[in-house]
Amino acid sequence: MNITINEELRAFIDPLTATEQAALERSLLAEGCRDALVLWGEVLIDGHNRYDICRRHQIAFRTVQNSSFASLDDVMLWMIDNHLARRSVSDFQRGVLALRKKEIVSAQRASAAGQPDKAEAGTESAAAAADQGPPWHTREDVAKAARVSSNTISQIERIQKAAAPQLVEAVRTGTISINAAANVASLPAEQQIAAVAGGKKQLQEAARQVREQKAAARPPKEEPPSEVTALRAQVAALREKIDALTAENADLKNQLEPR
């Protein structure tokens, strides 16, 4: 049996931790590979970790075909949806997957809009794009699919654009939080790499320094007057008014006095 590994598809799957790898390996050795691997033609689309372990230990496995996809993009959307539904996927990975889904769906819809003949004919890719839920125009759409806040999606976008590969790996493995990584990503690449090399404490310190620098650069906010200050201002204004009325009253008395 010829099975092909597509590295672009494999990238959707977070590598197993050492503990997860050992647990899966023990299970396969003890019970065999009970769930079939899913193929699209010769391309493996589900069961990459099981396939690696089965090959290494010569464990028998079954395969099933899923021929419902019209393109590699459709396979990607299927894989993304499978992973987004899993509880074990981290917030960072869900955000990355949801952003990738937005790119694919937007490209499919743009392609369908630019080729009305194909859209009217109801091609499978166009139908798949039309059936992908929200319009995916906003960060809120992506955040809802990833089950995170729109602010978290914004931070993940910042990490994807500016983070060094070492920093991306650190946030992926949970060494640093998404929020802290987004701050560290604003540093030059060499400083990011040095912070990662210094370990968790160094990363947290780098993130703290960036936050403090940003806070210092912000213009000071005008504090709203407190209730006491506001009352004092009102009292002062009333006193000024009383003084003015008193002076006016005295002036009128002087005018009425006989000369």
C-alpha cells in the first residue's frame, strides 16, 4: 500500500508531547491499531501519529477512503474542523487553525465569485466554501470559531507576523502565554531568540519590560474629577455668585439712600 504524507497537511497537527507519544505507543502495542487511517487517494489525512508508530513497530492497520473532497483546500478545511472540535487543542493552535480556515474560505469564495459559470454549476469546492458558516470577514468570526476572544486572535496574528520561530515554538508548547509572546514578538529577532534561550523566567521578564515600555509611551490619561473635588468646585462657584449678588445688593442700597 502506497501512503503519501503531505507536509502541508501534517503541519495542522501539533506534535505529541513525550508523555502523549509514550501513551499512544503503549496503547497500539497492547491493543493494535483499532481505528482506521483515513486516506484521500494515497494522501494520509487522519492518523499521522498512529501511522508513524505502526510503521516503526510493524503493527497492522486498516485504511478507509474519503473521496468527498474536490481539492486539497477542502481536505484542509475538513482537517481544521476536526482539530477545532477537539478539547486537547491549545488556544494558540485553535487560533492558528481558525485563521488558516479564514484564508482558505475567503480564497474559495473569491474564486467562486470570479468564476460565475463554475459557481452556478455547483462545484464541490464552491459548495464547501458556501457552507463554512460565518462570512469570516471579521476577527470576531475567527474568534468564535476558535472559541477564544477577538483580542487573543489579534495577539496570535501579531505572533505569526513578527515572532521568531523559536518564540512561536515556545508559545506552542506552553512555555510562554499568548499575551506574553505577543509582547515579546515586538522585540528584534535576536532579542526574542535570546529570551527563549534564557527559559521561562527570561521570557516573562522580557514581556514585562515591553509592557512597561508601552505603558510609559502612552499619553497620561486625564483623571475624571472625584465627587469631593466636583462638590468643592460647585461650592466655590456658589460663593462667587453670592459675593457678586452681595456686591450688587450693596450698590443698589447706596443708590436708594437719600443724598
